[in-house]
Amino acid sequence: MPMNISIPRKPRLETNATVVLRSGDGDSFGAIANLHDEGAMVNLERGLDEGEIVSFVVAGTEVYARIVWKKDNQIGLSFFNPIPIEAVAQLFRETEAKITI
């Protein structure tokens, strides 16, 4: 009988911080809906495609990520390297963010 294994979701920092995603197609403007050390959900003004590589700066830290899912103008990012907790903490201090689990 197969086992149902539930992997706990990492706590997310819910925010509405503006972001500029840079890709091979130029810049895309949007807002980070939520963020954790290994990924983010972003609402964009114009869509990008799943699989694209993007970069952006969060709290002074340059981040490189792959778009792992897309729904309309909302995308999910998986970071190539976890972002430092200090960058997450700075974003929390600079925005009206809240943490969800």
C-alpha cells in the first residue's frame, strides 16, 4: 500500500515588494507575492515562459532563478542558490510583509 508522505511547506514572507526581472527578452516588472530562501511567487505585468532563467535584486542581493511554473501573469521561481536570511529579513523590514506557514 503506498504511503502518503507530506512534506511541510517552508514559511513564506508575504509581501508586495516591487521587482524587475531581467531575462533574455529584456526587463519584466512586477511584485513579489511571497518569498522564502529557495523560491518566490511573482505577479508580473507581462508574462514570461516556464523554463526561462531570470535575475533580480532583493535587498541588495542579486538572485538567479528558473521559472518553474506559470499561471496567467503569475510565476513561480526556484532560486539557483538560497538567498541569505539577512536579505529576507531586510525585505521584511522594508515592506509591509507578513510571514505565513
